[in-house]
Amino acid sequence: MILSLKNLLIGEKKMGKVMWKAGTFEYPIPAVMVTVGDMENSNIITIAWTGIINTDPAMVYISVRPSRYSYKMLKKYKEFVIN
């Protein structure tokens, strides 16, 4: 794989330079409150490792250690809210 400032070459496919809009990143990177669960069983966890994956469609990510209480709930419900 060859990586340059102007072009990215992957196999035989050449991709042009990607320009990111100024609003794509969250700076300064905030700690957020993440809510997970349902009406009977819910939890809020503070997350410092979060960000935007995509803007169209809107997609975000969070990083949670498997040892955290909310981890199993995130795996079960497969959805969360960033507050």
C-alpha cells in the first residue's frame, strides 16, 4: 500500500484526496454521558472516547471496556443515546 498526501493507492484502484469539512470533528473532544437500556433496566455511563464516523448518514462511535456494567446492555440492545 502506498500512501501520499495527494492520492491513496489500494491494489489497482486509485482514490483521490479526501477533503474533510471543518464541522466533521468534535473539538475539544468532550466527555459525554451515554444512556443505554429500556424503561425497566437502564444505565448512564460517562464516555471519553467518542467521535463521529460519518456525517451522511450520521454515525457516531463510543468505546466501552467489556468489564463495564453498560457493556452487556449495549450488546443486548444495540442502541444508545449520547447526551
